[in-house]
Amino acid sequence: KAELINHGAISFDGRLVVDAPLYNNGQIDLNGEMEITKYVGADTVFSVPQVIGEKKVVSIGINAFKNNKSIKHIRIPEGVERIDDFAFSGCSALEGIILPNSLQTLGYETFRDCGELKSIDIPRNVRWIGDYCFYRCHKFNCIYQRNFFVFFVSTIRT
């Protein structure tokens, strides 16, 4: 169930807030694409929906999951191309995340201070990883990369 909460922001299932472009008359445009703008749930395991209200989810917005203390595992669906700045920053319980092959961009400080995150599999289509993406991920010890990128430990550690 989706309901309008504020100028194009839609509450979905009581846990996600998504951005929906508006027509000039203020009605929601359901033919475009969605961005997850805020997660307000308390799940420990969560799968971001691939489609909301017949609109394809294509990005995880700035600060969308920031400072969530309960989520441990998350799955991002195929079709998501971008995870924006600070999206999972401060998710202190986050242990694992499954990223889609469609992903192209990981923003600035995306996983900063995710102290329980140990490793991540970066899809081959990722072409840009923002500065300090894994900053202060103290248990982080491995990046699996199926591309030509080379990651230096000094960019991961504190």
C-alpha cells in the first residue's frame, strides 16, 4: 500500500519513503522511476522492492538508510543503478549487502561507519566509487571486484 505524504513523497508499506515526480497539477506521475529517500523500518533483514506502484526503483537516495541501528542484511534489487552519498552511513549493525549487477555508482561515504560490514562484492558495472566509501568499516577486510578496479587498503581503513 502506498500513500501520498508530502509533495511527491510516498510512504510505502510504512517503512520506505520514495520520491515520485509530480505533474504540474500536483498529481503523482506514476510512469517515471522511483528513488528510495528514507527507510523508517526496524527490520534486521530487508529487501528493497524492485517496483513500487508500477514504478521501477532505480536509486537509493542520499541518507536513505543513514544511522539505522537495526538492519543487518539488505538486498538491493536489479534495476538500481545508483546508491547515493551516505546512503548506509552509520548503519552500525550492517553485516552484509547484496548489490545488483545493474549498479553503476556508489556515492561518497556510502558505507562510512558500518562497523560490522566485513566484505562486499562490487558488481562489474560499477564505474564510480565515491571517496571514503568504506571509511571506518573496522571489520572490513575484503572487496570482491569483478572489474579492472584496484582498491587500496589505505582507502578502506581508518
